[in-house]
Amino acid sequence: MHIRNLFVATLVACVAGLGACTPKIDAQRPSSAADTLNFPAPDRPVSRIVASRWTGEDERDRFGEAARVIAFAGVKAGMTVADIGAGDGYYVVRLAPIVGVNGKVIGEDIMPDYLDVLRKRIATEQLRNVEVVAGTPDDPMLAPQSVDIAFMIHMYHEITRPFELLWNLSRALKPSGTLAILDLDGPTDRHGTPPALLRCELGVIGYEQDKRTTLDDGAYVVLFRAPKEAVAPAEVRKRLVNGKCNQGR
């Protein structure tokens, strides 16, 4: 079954009510000024969060998705990497052995049920280099200049406040940091993001596209370099007023 078809089946079959689990380690930094940024909402639809995972893990492993994305992003031992919207931890558990004992994986999500599942999985698999963080829709709540590579896997189209989130994430990335985004090339209301739209929205915050590759079944991965310097909130608002990004750009 193709990844896209399996995803549709997963959407139909998914149910609410994930069980509560034993926590591992949680970390939060004080809330940023995200609530005072007052950035405009995105000029396009936002998909609803419907499941803690994109599709079945066995299918994804046969497809080689995680291995290909992680290698393309350049993850190495000793790095600190963050999975934004980690869900039940598919990428978290695959990143942990790669960064090793001297590295760290941060699993971030905004959904309490998903965080409970992630904590239980980390405890079960005894992953001592993983930290769980409860973020908000506009702030991943990560320490300043702490992350080498941040991942957004099949979730960018679900972000309700992308400009605030990207602005706050830019502060968490190291100066040489990278943001790796995997998504489908399709409308945002169908769980995809057109590459041109993605490049436009990230460009507003100062991210620069580094390189891009395509996977199978309409998926693609883009690496963005962290902004060279912080873009003032007033400048972000000005850019958005002067020319909003939309599905056709």
C-alpha cells in the first residue's frame, strides 16, 4: 500500500483516548514573548491534528523514511536534536542511538495524550538521552541556542501559528543550526504543504533554504538554515502586511 493511501486509512481508523503513562523527564523554559508578537495568521487553511503518528511504523521502516531523512539532515553523534510535534516518538527512538550518550534528543509536542505515550515509550525503551518537552502552538519552549537540528515531520500543515512558532524556534537553534521539514507536496488542508509556500513562510522569519530532496509518493524534505540574525517582530509584521504567503506562491 502506498504511504498516502495508508495515511488515509489511518485517519479513518484513528480513535481518541490514549492512555496515561509514566513520565520520563520533562523540561520547560519560561514562556517567551510569543503572546505579544501579534503576527497575522497564515493566509491558507490549517489541517486538523488527527493522530499521534503519520502512518504505521513497519510501513515507514520498509519505505526507509526515517533513515533517509536523518541522513539527509546530517545528524551526528553528540548533537542535540529536537523533534517538533514528536507524537508517539517514531523519530525520537530512531534519533536517540545516532546522537549517542553525548548527544540529546528532545521530543516536543503540544498534545498531552501524545506526550504521555511518548513518556511511556521512552521509559520502556530506557532511552536516557531523551528529554520530553510540552510546547504550545506558538512556542516549542526550548532553551536558547540549544538545538543543532530541529525536525518537523508531516506536521507543518497542522501549525496554527506558524510565524510565532518559527520565530521562537529560531531562537532555540544554534547559529549554525538547521530546520528539517518533511511534508507532502499538496494543499495544506489535505495534510501537505506546497514547497513554494513553505519557502515563503520560513523566509519571512529569516530562514534560508539550503537543500531539498524528494522521497516517494509526493513527499519531500527541505533543510533550512537558521536565520543569520534575529528578525524583529515589527519587521515580521511589516513583511506579512506587505506580501502574505499563499498556496500559489
